[in-house]
Amino acid sequence: MPGMPADSGGAIVPFSGEPKHAASALPVRPIRHGVPPPISRVYISWSSGNLLQVACLRPPSPEEGAGRGAEEVAGRVVEVNLGVGAGNGSAEVEEEVDEAEMRRIEYGSVPAFALLQSRKNALADAAAMQHMHSVSEHAEWWQYVLEYSKTIGNLLGNQDSLPALMIEDPRAILKVREKPTSLKAAWELLEIFYVDKELHSWLPERLVDWLADYDSLLTKTDGTVYFKLNNFQKKLINLQIVENDDDYWNGLSAALSVGWLDVVVNMLRFHGSYQLGQMDNRETENGLVEAVAVLVSTMPRMRPDLPKGKLGQCCKTRPDFIKAWEKWRGQVSKLECSAFWIQCSHQKTRDGLKNLLHIMMGNIKDLTAATSHWLELFASHFLYIRPFTVGFEGMHHLAQKCIQLKPSFDTNGLTGLLNGILSENPEVVLAECTKKFGPWMVTHCMELLAADNDYADIMLHEERPNFGGISIEELHRLVYAQVLCSHSSTWQIAPTYLSSCLNQGLGLLEILLLKQPIQDNRLVLKTLELCRLYELENVGTNIMKIAGCYHWKHGRKGTGVYWFQQAHDKVRLDRIAQQLFERIGKSVADDNFKQWEGLLELLGSDIGSAGGLEFLHRYRDFKRSLQQALEGRTGEAARQTVEFLIQQLMRNPSTPQRFWLPLLHDSVKLLNCKPRPLLNVAETTLLLNKLQELSMAKLRPDFCSNHLPSHAL
């Protein structure tokens, strides 16, 4: 659908930005095409799924070389994802991973993928010798997959990668961290539930940690705990008495419900009773706030350790955790029944602190009110209602109850992915990854799905007739390889994935290598290196022949001959020799070799691979030696010239008959050399025999005459 850009301040599509009705406001998606103005035409077409392809073209320049830079683009096609965008008319579009970052991820994941495939092949050979059914039966296999998963996870981003501030804000609630991405969040979910066996004993706690990192990604329409605290952080600058603000207590309840204990304790310290000038008047109130802060900071957690800066009491074994939990809940109940609440004169402080105690005691109504998303309510159950949960014990059933209590109408790939994981349905997990995260994610996450799941392993590796005899795993790898092949910056890494597809991968790899352009010699060398790496010698030979034909046809004779030599293509070299014989035959007897001597220099010393051009190389050397002999530089030079004439030229079957007469004509100069004869009887007889053959060949109709004097013969 082509169109001309509107003349509205350089915008491709005019948009006022102030719609008449707020309800009808449309989201605006800016297009980062990178084409410098002016833009003359815009083409829009649908791609697959929610993708829209937009082509932006500049007007053709009459002065291609002078008026426009050599590297300046004349147009570009970009894809706009209509599936992710701002809601409620917001003009902000979330672009989690830009094109350059995705290129970095694609290239960075290749070594990890190749290493895992190499290890898998080695273990497969060992499994065959030990009569094992699959690679996953090896004890070390899950550790290899975990190492692979950690490598990919680090590639997707590190939440703690930003340096700490030199001067920290004492009233900061949320730390400055790297912006999380759904891609990283989805990968960590798969690693938690499918790969890391060491997490199974404290799986609920790991899910709480995951939520702390990616709560901001759960929804774009409903306010999550992260957004509540973020909004209060902005409001905090203008607040003098925080305990009088409802958002303060709502934020505290929300943070406590999902286990952000450090945030809760930090926010409790904002309370006005901590100000030095009010200690005498609000001592009881301050004591209650401090007591709640101590209970929050000493909450038992069933986990091996706590990250730096996190609060709680670690319990590594289940008996220790049960004992500590019962003691802690008793302290919470004791404080809730304390008489000091009557002496607390500040109503909002009393109600807010009691609400925090109710959350710690697992009151479902308070937990439901404090959370905004079903996944937050889901995590709060493991913290306060079902703290002794281990593994998958009823997780899916609990998740369905939480969804009923806190339904979310915002479609999100993370929640759909988690539903598939909790329902132990790898088909749903694979479908969610395909729909929301693209071919890269699907290709690399399949190793995680099948790491310790026999059903997923069979599902992914079973050959299916409706797929042409290939498995689901191979199908997705081929799809991802096709995506890589479609871009000039990533086609070089596609062979890694194609070579791992045993049924159709190698055939597609040959097609990919043969379709690469051969105009640039550097690109040809790169393609040949890939052929060598994957042991495709025949493909490499064909590429060299194609490159030779291209350069010869376009006038780059020397480059063409070079590639024919590399391919050992003697058939084409002989044809080239015949063409050169036709062109240079008329001047072959002259001393001027400028028109073809440069080409002979390119043949190098390995003239055995030059086919019919081997003679021209020898003839050039003979003419040089003859010139030195006639100049009388050394007496030995003349004798060497004769030996070269007899042994390398006249007795060599590769010397064409049409060049015998020029050679014999040149040998007359050697016969007249003084003071001693240079040719013996046998050599003179050989030359006379050649002369006799020429005399008889002249009578045949196919005789090729040379442009020599009429008396030459």
C-alpha cells in the first residue's frame, strides 16, 4: 500500500496528538527506520502475525556519486509489532530489545549452543555404547544444560550490572537497576522450573525472587506493586508527613505481600516518629513501628542463602524452617494482641501497622487487597499461607484460584508461559514462546524443556510425517536459520543451526552457501571457510568455479583465472587458453608481451594447475631467456635457452601446434649464435621433424596460420 508522506513537519503520517475524545485516543508507534530525509514514498504491507512491514524510500538522486554519500541508504524496510504497544492512548511503545542488541544476542548465543551440541553428540555416542535410551540419563547432562542456560541468561542482561551510586538517596525506595526485559524473564522461568535441580527444595522462594526482578513486566494496564512504589517514590518528594498518606500504607502492604522485606523496612524508617524532635511525644508509636520492622526483617525464609542487601532469616533445612516459622508467627500474634495499640494515638499508623501484621499472619482478605496481579497473590500464598510448600505441590491449582480472585485482562507472554509450566504442559510452553518471543527463544529454550523431562524429550525429537519426516526441534531450528539467512549480518551464523539438523539441514546449508554473492572476494573467502569448516569440499569447489566465471565474464581476467586455478578446473582453463591463443597468436612472435604478461604473472609458480595456460607461462620464460642470450650477457645463457626450448616447449605435449612455427622461427637466432654451435644432432633433428610436420599440416583445412613473414616456414 504505497503512499506519499504528508508535509507536516517531516512526519510520515500526520497526527495531531490531541484527539477530540480521550476514549478514542489511538496509540502512536514511532518507526526507527534510519533513512535520512527527505522520504518520497512509504509502502505498508502485512507480514506474519502482528508484524507490519513499512518501507521508507528516498527520492532517486540524479547524481548518485556526487550528491549522495557512498554509504548513505536510499531506503529501508522495518517491521512494526502491533502486538506490543501502549494502552490507553499512550504514545510510548515498549521496545525491549532493539535490532543491534538482538544481533549481539544472536551472535553471543552461537558458541554456547555449539558447545552444548558437541557435548550432546559426545554423550550420545557414550549412551549408545552403554545401551542407554537417551542422553538425559547421563548424570552430568543437566549440569551441561544449566551451564548453557546461565551463559544465555548472562547474555540477555544482568540485573545487577549497573554500578552503585556514589551518594545514595536515603529516601530511595527502589534501587536503580538495568531495565528488565520479557525475554530475560521468560528464560529465567524456564531455567527455574526445568533445569536447576538444586532449586527444587526452595522453588517457591526462587519464584518470589523472580517476581521481585520482573514484577514491572506483568501488565501494562493494571498497577503492580512495582508501579505503586514507583508512583509513591515520585510523590515522596513533596510529602512531609508520610504516615498521613494512604499511598504510603498501601505501598507498604503491597511490598510486604510479595516479600520485599528490605523495601518494607526502609519505608517504615520514613515514619515521622523516627524524627528526633518527636521522640518524647511519639515513643509508643515509634516502638510499634520498630517492632513491626524487626518482625519483618527476621521473617524466616526456606532457602540456602539471601542476596546481598536482602532481609530475612535463612533456614536451609525443613525442620529448622518449621521451628523458626512457628516461633516467628507466635511473635507476630503476640504483638497483634499487645495492649500498646491502645496507647497509639495516630489512627492511620495503628491501622496500617495492624494491616501489615495481618498480612504476615496470612489473612487472605488483606493479601488479596494488597496485591494487584494474580501472580503477586500467588507468590504471597507461598510466603504467608503455604510457607511449607516444596516443588510443584498443587501449584497449578493454586494459580487457577489466584486468577479467579485477581483476573488480568492484559495478555502477557510471561503469565501464559508460567501457566503452561505449572500445568506441566510443554506444548503450551512451546506455543507461548513461539507466539510471544520469536524463533530465537524457541530454538534455544528447547534444550531446557527436554533437559529433565522425558515427555518433552520425546515430543521434541520424535520424527513426524506431517513435517516431512523431521522433528519439532529440527523444524524450529530450520525456521530460525531461515530468519538468520534473510539478513546480511547474520547469515554467517546460520550454518551452526543448519548443521545440527540431520535430516534437511545439510541440504539447506549447501543451498545457503551456493546462494551467497560472489562479487566480493572477501565474502567468497568467508563462504569457502564455512565450506571447509563443515567439510563441504564439493560445494567449495563449485563456489570457486562460479566466482571464476563471474569475474572472467566481467572483464577481471586475472581474478577469474585465479579462482579456476583454486578449483583445479582444467576444463575451463583449457578453454581460456584457447581463447588467449586466438587473441595473442597474431603477435606471439613479437617481443611485446604487455597485453598478456600481467595475466601470466597471476598464475604464480604453480603452473601445473593452470591447464592450457601452462604453455603461455613457459613461452614467456623462454622469451625472457632468449632476450638475455641475444644480448650476450653470458655464454651459458644461450645454452640454457636452447635446453628450455627443447625440453620445456618442443618436447612438451601441452605446446599447441600453432606455436611451433613461431618457436622454430625464434630458434633460427640460436642457430646463428657464435662462436660455437648450441644444438646437437638430436636436438636439430627434433626441430627438423617439427618443421616437416608443419609443412604437411599446412595442407590440411584446419591449419591455423600465424602472422609471421611469408618466408618463415
